[in-house]
Amino acid sequence: MPTFDATDAVALVADEMVDTRRLLHAHPELSFEESATSTVITERLVGIGLTELECPTPTGALFTLDGAREGRTVMLRADIDALPIEETPRYAFNSTVDGVMHACGHDAHTAALLGAASVLARHADELAGRYVFVFQPGEERLGGALAMIEGGLLEQVHADALVGCHVATPLPAGLVGSRPGLGWTESYSLDFHIHGTGGHGALGVDSGNVILAASALARGLAGVVEGLAYDGASCACSAGMIEAGTAPNVLPDSARVRGTLRTYTDEQREDALGRLRALCQGIEADEGVRIELGLPDHTRAVRNDPAVTAQVDEAVRATLGEASLVSPLPPVAPSDDVSELLHRVPGCYFLVGAGLADGSSGMHHSPGFAIDESCLVTAATVLATSAAAMAEAR
């Protein structure tokens, strides 16, 4: 059983977490632009007496808390950025920023970790070890964790274990899901530049039509991962952006298609990249164009340490009950650059059920995305309880 149960203490900060989440939701900021969000985080943590360290990135925050006894150092991480999506009006605290919203729950992650930090700070005289609170920018761009690492994060703080979480609307509120080992995909961003001949829209061209080539490419991406799966979960490849043209009666001479490739294993990645290059070569031959493929952003697959995951599972059982734990979860196709930290520090990244009871949560990364805010209590309880258990000296 965990030596510290955060259940009652988290209940005392539940309203504060909701207020914080709504404040952040109303004022979202894109990757690496999270200056106001960082200020809110810093003011809250300074206010409860935590020690501020120099943040290795221009946005984000890094704080520490020492317990009363010797122990291990535990890192708790939350991502803080939003997405370039126009939110569908729904609540009084909807986004006030045109074209930007928290469509993946990073506002909830930030609020829950602030709640966990408050609880641990209030009970520091009962705790062992040291706690490092990492509020990471730029997760949606796949570069924030690596930027913090390259800026010296792990030289400033030598963590023995890591814990973090992500809300999940496919899971009902009140549930927590975990998976030891490989659980989330490796991700590459895809950037295709297509070059053709261009011409008058009324005359057409026999070859070199980049519009047709871009369409064929976008349609063909799903086939790149056909038949590739891990433990029943399929890999994914899709287009999210197509840019081409300046006027309706002009056939452009260039186009750009941007998308994502997500695989679980090294073998799948190499297979998919080979298929991707073959797809491009086929379209080049069929449409008389030239395609340049770039892979500008990348993050590793998420792998949870089995021993740390077992401690998270035990914290869930002790605080929420056995019926609240879903473990092991099947693998999931999304990615998260917490993987860069997990590659260097043994840890567990768990899922927190956040689905609205009426089924209206919407998909992650959609304009209508919404969560059941009771997930904040669940997340903070498991974060604080499991971190305290990990910090006990061994």
C-alpha cells in the first residue's frame, strides 16, 4: 500500500483545479508560444513555496519540492500547449483566441499537475525524497521534451523515476488505464513538396498536374501502413494539410502535402518508409511530377517501465479501487514526446478517463472536444500518491 494517500487532500483543491483549467482553456497558446500559461504556472508554484529552477526552454516551467526525509527524486511532467483549431462554442470558458484551442486536454494536464504539486507541498513534512515538476512546452510540435533535454534539464535534476498522464475521452471518467512496455507509437511528421509544370486552368496539362498528384498522395497514405499492427493496434499514416494554388483558373506548378506517420516498431517504421517512397515514385511516374519528402519532426514510441507502472497501478487501487484500473490497456496510435523523457528516465505515462457521460466529448484534436472535469481529481490523486510512493528510499 502507498505510504501517502492523496485522496482527501486533492478533494480540497478540486475547485481550484477546475478554475485553473478553465482559465487556461479560455486563453490557449500554441507550441513554444506559451508565455502567459508559463506565467500562470510560475505564479501558482511560487505562491505555494516551491523552488524555481532555470527553465531550459523560453516557455515552460521547472520547480522542485523537497520532502522531510531522504529518498529518491521523482519527476512529474505535464504538457502545456494548445492546437491551431477554432473551437465550437459550447461553454462560457471557450477559447477567446481565434483559431486556437485546447483540443487535446493539455489545460487539464497542467491544472492537475498544479493540484498535485499543491497537495505534495502541503504534506511535504510527511514525504520522502525530492519532486521535480516539469511543465513542458511544444508537445504538439513533437519538440518540447527534446528541447528541454538539450537545454540541460536532466543535468539540472537527476531523476530516478517519472510519472505523467494524459486525459482520454474514449475512457469514461473515473477510470485509469496503464500499460507496461510499449504503448504509444513513434511519430514522424511528413512534409511533401510536389513540383510540376503549371499552366492555364482552361487548357489543362497532360502531365505535371500537382493538384492531381497531391490528391493521389493524400489518398494513398493510408496504404503505407496497411497490414502493419502491434498487439492488435494498427499503425497510422494520413494527410492533415494540402497547400496549392493562387487562383481558380491557374494550375499551380507546386503543391505541399503535410501529414503524419505512426508506427510501433523499428521494423514497421522501415517498412512504412519504404512503402512511402515507393508511393511517391509511382505518383511521379503517373503524374509527371517530382516529389521531395521531408521528415522534419520525430518522437520515439512511448515505453513505460514495468516496475514504475506497477507502482502507479497500486496507487490507483489504493485510492480509487480495483474497478477503476484498466490494465494492461491495448496500444494506442497517438504519440507523445514524453517518450523522450521516458527513454532516459524509467517512468509511467498513464491515461485518465475523461469522457462525458452523455457521449458528447468529441474526438481529441476536434473543434468540439470536451472533457468531464472530474478527471482532474482522478489525475491529481494518482499523480501525487504514486509520486510519493516512488520517492521512498529503496
